[in-house]
Amino acid sequence: MANTVCVIGAGQMGTGIAQTALAAGWSVQVVDAFDSAFARSKSVIDKGLAKWAEKGLIDAEIAGNPALSYHSAIEQTSPAMLYIEAASEQLDIKLDIFRALDHHAPRDALLCSNTSSISITTLAAATSRPASVVGMHFFNPVPLMKLVEVIPALQTARTATERVISIAEAWGKTAVEAKDSPGFVSNRVLMPMINEAIGCLHEGVASAEGIDQIMHLGMAHPMGPLALADLIGLDTCLSILNVLHNGFGDPRYRPSPLLKQMVDAGYLGKKVGRGFYHYEG
Ligand SMILES: NC(=O)c1ccc[n+]([C@@H]2O[C@H](COP(=O)([O-])OP(=O)(O)OC[C@H]3O[C@@H](n4cnc5c(N)ncnc54)[C@H](O)[C@@H]3O)[C@@H](O)[C@H]2O)c1
């Protein structure tokens, strides 16, 4: 059971987390409620590992024969020492997953969530072992981004937080701790900027390209806020803003009506080929 992780959610983040763990020599099981996610996830991981092996960053054996399997339910997985939930940013989905993990995972396992904003304390309270629940917040694209924001719940044992920090570091990441507060630090700071950029677009202050160029060239951001929103996923951005708005009760976090419209239209960003921009393939 040593160095085994079960990742729940085979979307962009679950796939990136799985690739990162494999590259560090871990065995990985990935669970998704929709089997349709598996082929894309496997192909992304195979390509990513092959590229790293070519550059000599990982063993060719890991790339050629990754210790990776896909499952339709948590109950189908074998025991792991670490579980990372990376399913859609919706409280009811995450609560169901944490209840299932509580039922199925070994008692000494760490139960982590990659949520962008949802209370880790609430997720921990859905289990009979809240001391083992920790927020382990990766960034997109996971194989490239160095940060893991580590969020202990109110009930989390210090030893559990420290184990998560040392795993993040063993996977080549830098762990930074933040308290369990809506959006933690990263999204509490980032999302109001993205929301304001969407507000500017909605009011016609500038075009999408114009807004992104201003922030990219003027503020030295690696990409503009609208391109970043597309990369994150507009559904995820909307969910995070709703958590901030409800959590603080402050109108400054109210999601832009244009963001809601984009999500209603199914324009969820890069992952579906259309958001504020169009994407080929
Ligand atoms: N996209 C980002 O930039 C980013 C960054 C950090 C954290 N996150 C967080 O990571 C999580 C996943 O985001 P994503 O961008 O990978 O989303 P995504 O839409 O790409 O993937 C979500 C996956 O969860 C699966 N899923 C839904 N319900 C499920 C269930 N009950 N059981 C198992 N799988 C289920 C979906 O089928 C999908 O494959 C969210 O909590 C999000 O807030 C996202």
C-alpha cells in the first residue's frame, strides 16, 4: 500500500495529479463517474510521460508501463494510502465522495480534496475521521505548476497536514499552507480579478483580446485573465465565485451575469473548445 494514490475525478486536474504521482514513482488508480473521461485522461498521461522520458526527466520504464488503472467507482479500487478528490466543484458531489471514501478507504489513509474553494472543514465533517482530511490544492496544468496550497480543516491533525506537505514535496512541489477560508488565498485573490475582467468585457470596455493584452503586457501576467478563466473552466470559476459570495456575503464577489450566461450556454472554456476564445482540437 506504500506510495499508492487513488484520484477521484479524471478531468483536467485529476489527470494532471495522476501524471505527477506516476512521475514520482507512485501507483495510481483513477476513478470517474463517467467512463467517457478515461480515454482522454489516459492519452494525456501517456503523452505527458513520454515527453518527460524523452527529456530524461523520468525513467523510460515509468513512461512505457505506468502503474495506472481506471475505475468507475471507489468501491472497485484496492486500498491506497492517499486519496485525492478532484471531481467537479460542487459541494453535493464532493460530500458524496467523502462519505464513500470514509466507508471504503483504510483507516490510516489520508483523505484530501483538490477543491478550489469549498470548505475543507465541511468535507471533513462528512466523515467519521475528520482528523485525516486535508485540502491539497494543485494548480493547472498540474505537471508544470510548482505550488500546492495545503489547507488543514478545523479538525485536521497536525500529523496529517505534515504528511501531505511531505508528499507534495516528494512530488517536486512547493507546499504553502493556508487556513480554511472561502477560496483559501489563491482563489480569493485571483477570482475577483477574473470576474472584473469578465465585467469589463460585458460592459464593452475592451475586447477579450484587448483586456488580456493589457493584463499580460501591462502587469507582466503570463496570460490574461480571460484566457486563464478559459483554462480553469468557466463552470469552475462560477462555482468558486458562488462559494466566495455565499461565504463572505459580500457583493464584491457576485459573479458577472456574463459568466453565468457563458456557463448556461455550455461555453465552459478550453476543455470544451469554446469559452471567451475558440480552441482547435
Ligand atoms: N481547473 C483548474 O484550473 C483547477 C485548479 C485547481 C483546482 N481545481 C479543482 O479541481 C476539481 C476538478 O476540476 P477540473 O478542472 O479537473 O474539472 P473537470 O470538469 O475537468 O473534471 C471533473 C471531473 O469530475 C468527474 N466527476 C463528476 N462527478 C463525479 C463523481 N461523483 N465521482 C467521480 N468523478 C466525478 C467528471 O466526470 C469530470 O471528469 C474542482 O474541485 C476544481 O475546483 C481546478
